[in-house]
Amino acid sequence: MSLNSERTTVRREPHRGVYDRETIHAILDAGFVCHMGFVHDGHPFVIPTSYWRIDNDLYVHGSSASRMLRNLAAGLEVCVTVTHIDGLVLARSAFNHSVNYRSVVVLGKGTPLETDEEKIAALRAFTERLAPGRWNEIRYPNAQELKATSVLKVPLTEASAKVRQGPPEDDADDYALSCWAGVVPFETVVGPAERDPKLREEISAPRYVEQYSGPRR
């Protein structure tokens, strides 16, 4: 099923546009930081924040006093972007240098979650996506913390992906140049867990920490 619309159709390098739900979901699920763009009082703002996906909705959370969340909850249009850099593409000409990437653009309006039950369910999903098994070991949010937290849901009904993969695309005459060309791959590396200095000595790291490799997809 395509999530594309006239507004999300890729214009520049249209052959790199991807519109099926499965690809868009996979790119979103590969990360947890997005940038949210909106216009307030005639000024543009782009705010980085963490996100997660449940079915066909994107979620973000933050302080109830957050200007971004308060304005988006009031009905402002938002543009959400997610980008993964997969490699540096070194071409034979300066003009054809590029990067390999996967990106998603989502357009829409956010809806705030109103009840504590909705907030808890969404926050549980976020916690479990970051570290499966974590929710059952931690203290749940209390009434005061829930009141101080806003959770916003953005439907994934108008979205597109753009993807570049593969080697450089040089001009025909440039292939004769004596210049190295190719791709330098990029990877995200998860380091070993670091104990909180205030952690009691007898508490050992759970398996999901010792074996952590990134957010659950």
C-alpha cells in the first residue's frame, strides 16, 4: 500500500523515491531520532527528538510545557524527517560525490494522547522498543510524571522514502581518470554498557543490556 501524496512525491532524482508502507516502516524502525519541522508565529522551527512507531502511527513525547508539543497539539502542520547515512560515495569528479542514505518524510498533524492509560501504553512501547524487557524492571510513571509528559501521535498516512545505494555515478569521460572511486560504508557501533557509578555493586547487567545491538525493529 502506498503512503504517497502529491506533497510527498519525490521531485529531485525521482527514481530514488519509494512509497510502499513496508519500506517506510523499515526505515523508521531502524532509528529513534527524528527532526520535526513546523512554522509558528511566522517563524520556522526544526526540533530533533526521539520517536517510535506503533502500527501506522508515529509517536513523540516530551514535557507538557514544550512549545513544540503544545503548538502541534493545537493543530499545526508538521513535517517529520528521519535520515540514515550508509556510506560516503567518492566519485571521480567533485560534482558527482554523494552519500548513500535512507530517508523518510512524513507530513500531517499530531493528536495528543489524553488519558493516562493511552500515555502509559505508548511509553511502554517506546521503552520496550529501545530495550526489550526493560519496562517490567523499572518504576512506572506516577500521576505527577504523567501530567508533566505529553505524548503526540502523528498518522503515517502521507509519507515517502528516498533511498540512494550503490557506487558512484560518474560521467562517461571521467571513468578514464586515474582516481580512486568507490564507497566508504558507515555503520552505527554499539559500545559496551557503562555502569551508573551509584549502582549497587550486587546488581548485574541484564541480558538485554549485555547483548544490546540497537532498538528493536
